[in-house]
Amino acid sequence: MYILQNAFRNVLRNKGRNALIGTIIFVIIVSTVVALMINNTTGNIIDDYKSRFASVVSIVPNMDRMREEAMKNSEGGRVRVQAPIIPSEQYMEFGNSEYLYNAVYRASTAINCDDIKAIDTDLGGQPMQGTVFVNGEAIVPTSFMFSLQGNKFEDFKEGLRDLAEGRMPESLNECIISSDLAELNGISVGDTFSFTSEIVFKGSSSMTDNQIFETRYELTVVGIYYDATNEYTMGGRKNAYTNRRNEILTTYETVIVPFVPDHNGITVSATYYVENPDMISAFAEELYAKGLSPIFDVKTDESSYNKIIGPVEGLRSISITFMIIVLIFGGVIIALLSSIAIRERKYEIGVLRAMGMKKHKVAFGLWSEMLIITCLCLVIGLSIGTLVAQPVTNVLLAQQIEAAQSAVSTPGMAGGMMMASAGTMSTSPSVTPLSEIDILLGMNTVLQIIGIALLLATFAALISISRITKYEPIKILMERN
Amino acid sequence: MSVLALKNVTYKYEGASKTVLKGIDAEFKAGKVYTIVGKSGAGKSTLLSLIAGLDVSTGGEILYSGENLKTINRDDYRAKSIGVIFQSFNLLLTATAVENIILSMNISGSREKDKKAYTYALLQKVGIDRETADRKVLKLSGGEQQRVGIARALSHDPDIIIADEPTGNLDRDTAAEILKILTSLAHNDGKCVIIVTHSRNVTSVADEIWGISDGKLISVKHH
């Protein structure tokens, strides 16, 4: 206890020397606070964006390879560029991978029901098969009025659909329908209907030995939803089947109950999420090994990620580099100052040792002094660093964005980008880089700064201690005398 | 029984060819004032630093209450068993007189309840008033610093008090006062006081005088 008291007194007794050491430690701490706050905040942002952009797997046809393939298979000079279709069973198989932390499946099929009248029945339905030959005879394909959609609930998340009554389907053979369809047919929650569908097994070569199997779904309406989506997608064919009010929504498991591999009728699609964006190459290898056509590229959405996060990563890199430089230079200056300071204090150490103070207590006293100075600097440094961090970040981020924009402003580099998830392709809106970051002082950052400050104090004290322990008190006092 | 005994003590500085102390034998008892006299460079201060536990003899043994200084913890010995009054005072200059003494008491593990009151009383005893006691050592005169040095040496109530030229920097009156204090410590408080000196005034108060010459200790006066 008396060592700590003496350390406190010593800090006050040697104001000039301690103020100099304190100033250096203060500068290091402020710089470290700013750098760590930027680093940790940007780190969280990057992790968040990585999980959102870089982990979703896109299986996208490669246009160059498609053209090459089409050229090879061209007949009579006519080149037909067409992406191959990924079979439903492949989508299911691809989902069984150790590289994935999640695979979200969707399934759909065309259905009819004798007891329900579809909206826009007068526009007719839609045949799902081309000309089908059964036992050598062409049969008229069934025209379907409804679509049964398994696990297609994203419109609810986007607010375009909302449950009016009942609940969402959870178990097998439960479904929800639009309020328009319910009103047209007087359907209430709890009603059960029988729907029919078809599964077609296409023959091997002659195309004449196809087989059609009728399948049946007994579905209970457990909910009715308001539908604010467009009835028809832009440019699509208008009939009862394509009218979105006629979509019967159910679980993925319900739709695939009658699924048979190598049969048409049920379409499966999937969205895959890799555990880590770095695993994408290994996952792609696995997909090709499982039979994915080499025409497809397997990738994560790196371009969006890079465009949004690029400046933030630049900022993070600058902050870390800056912190390392400050720590190295600061450490060297502190080492020099400590070394000079201990020379001045050699006599004092000699007196203490002559009085019988043990070496480890002298060392503890020196360390305590450094710790007191560091703690003081830590409190002030944390406060000032927190105030300074946001404006520093704004300036640095603005510079990074400017640098990134000037880099992409060269012809052919700008514009939006294509984004495709497995089974569906869509054009994403043009993404813009993050222009604002709210720098926060988290507990993690505070602990890291305290750790660095303690290390600094210990480092400075060690420099002093290593020197004083080499001397015996008599030698120090004799030198003085 | 002797408090301190030197048996065939020799000392040679590291790397030096000359042996400073050659087979010294002596005994120091409680309640007596001893003075060690000799020419400059004769080895008086070296002998004192060995007795004070600041250095270790190269040969022979120094026994404190029968225990060899080489085998006991010399930090504890310095902190608790002896009090050293240095010629150049060796006080913490930026600390006050009171702080110097309280620190010494803390190092020795003193169980005094009110250390501050005890320190003021001790300083009063050696002629330092309260106001002077609260001043930084740096601002005290040589005589005042020497008194603080004496008070510090007494603060932890050691068995042996060693003084290296305690009156060397003082005027005649102050020197006389200091010597009075030291002899009182031996004769009234039963301490063993060993003084290294050149001064005849100092040797006049000694119970025993030892002379050091050619690395050997010779008894000059024995009461």
C-alpha cells in the first residue's frame, strides 16, 4: 500500500518529467482510440455486409461458355444461345453440403380444383407441358388455373401481402389463399379442398412413350391474406394461372410430397448460403462434381460487396496502419524517455535500496507510477478520442469514396450489375458505397484500449526496471558520491 | 555478547589487484560507541558498507547476532536491524523530511500506529521543528539534512547505528549536538553505535577506537 502512496507522490513530485511521458502516452492513446473505434466499427459493418452480400451463392450462366457451347452445337449456321436448366433434384442434392450453413428451398407446381373458381377464369388457364405423346398418341395437355407455391413468402416480408385472418401454413397440407379468391368462392378459414396436379415422365428417345401421373393435394385453408402485388408480372401472358391472386401458398414440404426424380411437373429452386465467403471455391468444386453444368459460374455477390464496402475497407486499413505506426514510434519514444528518466532517478533507487526496499518493490513502484500516468492519460484520451473519432472518420471516408469514384469513372467500369440467385435471375439496383458511418465506442474497443494502455505502461516500466536491477545500491550511491 | 562480529573479513574490489581489507577481526557490543579512524582510502567506508549490508565481503564472515550476513536476507537486515547515517545524507531530495522517515518506517515494516506523529516527535528529538519537517529535503541546510538522516536511521529502532563522517559537513555546535544524540543512543538506549570519522572531537566520545591501516583493524583505545 505504501508503495502505491509513494508512487502517487512521485508522480506529483516529478511533474515535468511525468508530463512529458504523459503527453507521449496521451498522443498514443488518442490515436489508438480513434484507430480502434474506426477499426471495430468498420469491422462490424464489413462482417454484416459479408453475411448479407458475400454469403449468398449465385449460380449464373457464363455467357462466353454458353456461346461457345452453342457454336459447337449449331446446325446449318443457326446458333441458339440457351442456358441449360438445372433439374430440381440437382437443387436438392446441392443443398447437402458441409460448406453451407443454410439452404432455402422453394417449390411450385400447377394445380386445378373442381370446387373453386379461379379469378380471370374467362382468360383461360395455362398448359404446363408441351405436346405429350402417350402410347404414341398426342394428347391435349391439361390447362391449369392455379399455382401451388411452396415457401414463397417473401412478399409478406416486403409488405406486399399481409395476413387478414388465420395464420401462416406450418404443417403439411396447410395453405393460405388471397382474400380476392376467398371472396369470389366464399371460402373461410378451415375449409378443405382437393387439388389435382400432373407429373410427367418423359420417355427416353422416341418422345412417344411419355407417362402422365395425376397427383392430388388435400389442402386445408388456415389463413387468408390481403394481396397488394401486381396481378400480372410485366409483359407476361395474362390468364388465370399467371394471375397472382390465384396463388395458393403452402409449405415447401407440402409441394414436394409427390416429387419423383427425373419427372416433370414440380419445379424446385433453392438459395444457398455458404458458411464463409472464402468457401465459395470449394463449394463450386463440389457442385461441378455433383453434376452442375460447367456453363454455370458459382459465385458470391462480390461486386456489390466491393462497391459498398470498398471505401470502408480502405478506411479500416488506413486506421490500422496508422495505429501500428503510432504504436511503434510511440513505443520507441517511450523507451528512450524511460531510459533517460531512470538515469535521473538512479540516486533515488540507490537510496531506496540502501534503506532495504526489495528490488521487486522498487520495480512495482516504478510500474505503479507509469500505470497512474497511463490511467490518467487513458481517461482523458478516451474522452477526447471519442470526440475526435467521428470527424476524423468522416474526412477519411470522404477521401476513400472520392478515390474509389475516380477509380471507377473510367469508361466501361460504371453502371449497375447483374445479380442472380440459384434458379432465378434478376438485375439488382445500382449499388452505392457507404457514405456515412456512425463511429461507436463499444465495450470491446474500451477493453482493447485498456489492454494496449496497460501494455504501454508495462513496456515503459520494464525499460526502467531492466536498468535498475543491474545495479547494487552501493554502486549507485558511490557513483553519486 | 556481541551484536556484530567480524571474523577474518577480507575485501577486494572487482577487477582490482589490491586487497582493501585483510583479515579483519572485531566485535561490536550493544550500549557502546565505536569509532573507526584512518587515512583516506584506508578502507573505512568499505568496511562500513560491508557492516551496513550494502556490499558483501570477498572472504571471512560478518555475523549479526550470530548469523552470517551472506546467508540472511540483506534487504531485511538493512531495513530492520541497522540504521545508516551517510556522509552525503542520501535522502530523497524531492520528498519532505517527514516523507523520508515515514517511507523508511514503511520499508522496515514498522507497526507504529501513528507514523506521522512518531516522525514529528523523532525529528523534534534531533532538533527539527514541525515547519522544517514539512519542507522538501532539497530546501534544508546541510545540518538539517544530517539531522533528518539521523532521525531516519533511528526511525525503525535498529540495534546498530552506523555513521559515516556524521559531523563532516556540520559546524562545531551542530556537530556537538549530533554527537550528543549518538552517545545518548548508545549509553541510554543500548544501541551499538559505530562511527567512521577523521575528527578528533568524534573519537573523544568513543568507548572504543579502532584504527584502520594497511587493510587491518587495530584497537587504539579500549575502555
